[in-house]
Amino acid sequence: MIESLILQQGSGWRAQAEVFDEIFFVFLALGTLVGTIVVAYTLWNVYKYRDDGDEPKEGFDAPEVGELPTGQGGPKAKKLFLSFGLSAIVVISLVVYAYGILLYVEEGPDSDGDNIEITVEGYQYGWDYEYPNGHTETGEMIVPADTRIDIAVTSRDVWHNFGSSELRIKTDAIPGDTNTNWFSVSSEEVQAQGGEATYRVECFELCGPGHSAMKGQITVIPQDEWEAWYEDTGSDDSPSGNESASGNTSASIGGSTAGGVPA
Ligand SMILES: [Cu+2]
């Protein structure tokens, strides 16, 4: 139910980056609001009940350190319950909200089978991508806009971690194991970046002396352009790919040679 509510907010799918930015903003705004109220209320009470040199009132039963205020039979206990109650409501709402929205991140949008599955294999020190037709690319992953891209991440040697900060995706690459994740970039975003959206890929698991240079790139192009490119790749039937051919193709489309990502 929560998930469908979230999906109704936008016209299209929500990218993970958008969802995480929203969670960040909601927590920041609420935290600032609650923090301001608490600090202001505290300061006001510090001023109001300051020691003005007078003797304490007759019969005043001051609480000892470590003791909960009894409220002196008055409204103080009510205030305590009110603040506990409000805190509980805020915390529980945040948990339910964040859990619901993270379920969406976990499962991804419904793609009606139009998604593309790409296998990502990490190695010391780079990334290989294998498309459903067996075509492989090194370094640069070329994908279409407005499409759910499912990645199956693994490694052929040691532990790596495939991630793109801008896309807010990050997935462990473990030899003998496959972890899945997804991302989607809208055509508006591709347009905004001049017809080709590029995202830096990095390894987020210290994996050896070449770790910091273990970079790659995700290049998102309009759907029709991608389809034309993908059709051409169908001809190379060796799973390892035709290095020079795939290099040239991605150079013409991605503006950089496969494997060689501009620094
Ligand atoms: Cu690595």
C-alpha cells in the first residue's frame, strides 16, 4: 500500500537517487524542526526557572538527580507523557515511511518485462559488462534511457564493490556469488546532460594496489540510439567480445574508448 502511494507521486519511475534525496530531505527538515523546538523550549525554561536568589517555595519537592519529575501532582507529568508521546509518533512515522520507501528501492519499479539485465563482473582492476545477447564491454556500460536496468554483480578474483555515487547504487561484487541491483535514468535527464548522460563508476571495496584506479562509466543514451547500437553488437558471437570492434563502437557513441574512461 505504501509502495503504491509512493509510486503515484510522480508521473514516471522514481530513480533511487531521487528516493534517497527525498529521505535525506525529510529527515533533515524534521530533525531541524524538532531540534529547533527542543533547544528553544530548553533555553526558555532555563531562563524562566533561573536562580533569582529567592528561597524555594514552601513544600517544594525538588527532584533528585536521576529521578523522573513527579509533576508535584500538577501538569508536569502530563508534559512528560506528551513529549514521550510526540517523540514516539515522530519516530514510528519515520520508521514506517522509510521502510516503505526502501521496499520500493529494494524491489524496483514494475518494468512489464522491458528491463535489460546486464552482468557486471569485477576484476583487478576494472569492470566487464555482459549484455543479454552475449556482447561484452569493458569499462563503459552503455544503456538506454527510460528503461529499468537490472545488474547482476559478481567478481572473478577478489571482493569488489560496484557503485555509482551519482546514481546512488552500490553492490558487493563477490566471487562465486551474484548480487542484484537496478537503476533507471529518465530521458529528461539524458536530454539535460546534452543527449548523453554519464555517471562515474567506482570500486567501493579496497581490493588491491590498483583499487583507486578501478573506475568505469555508465553512459545513458536515448532509447532509439541505444537500440541501433545494440543491434550492431549482436554480430559478435564470442562471449569475450571483439575488443577492437566494441571499442570503436563505444568510442563513436560514448565519446570514450571502452575501458578507457576519461579522468
Ligand atoms: Cu575493486
